Amino acid sequence: MALLITCPNCGSRAYTEFWFGGELPAPPPAPGAPVDASAEFGRVWYRRNVAGLQAERWFHFAGCRRWLTVQRDTRTNAVHAGD
């Protein structure tokens, strides 16, 4: 099995029990900072697609039906943390 995701409710499961929800966008600008509309669009819609650890959302559709956030290494598909 290539990718195991540990659900906090159901334990370690195959990735086929989950739906990929995408990479988490970069954090928003600090409160009160000037907002650049083009930068804000890019923050939400253009993903970094880094080689290494990235935060992702996964939906456990075949289990507890909850969303979780994991840190996945895109080079090895190893999941390092979850909530």
C-alpha cells in the first residue's frame, strides 16, 4: 500500500478511503496590512506544489466522514502528522 493516512477517529487507513481536498493555501496577510488583490487571488488559487512537506486536507468519506489536515512529503508520499 503506497499511502496510509492516520485518521484521529478511525486509525491508520489506506488513502483510497479518503478524498483529497487539496493543498492548504499560504497564510493570509497580517491584520491591517494593505491587500493586493492579485496576490490574494494567487494565495487562494495558485498552489505552491513544493517538493517536500506540504499541508493538505483529506476527507474520510469511507469512515467517520470528517475532514483532517495532514503534513505529507510529496517526494515519498509519507504522511508525517494529522489532526
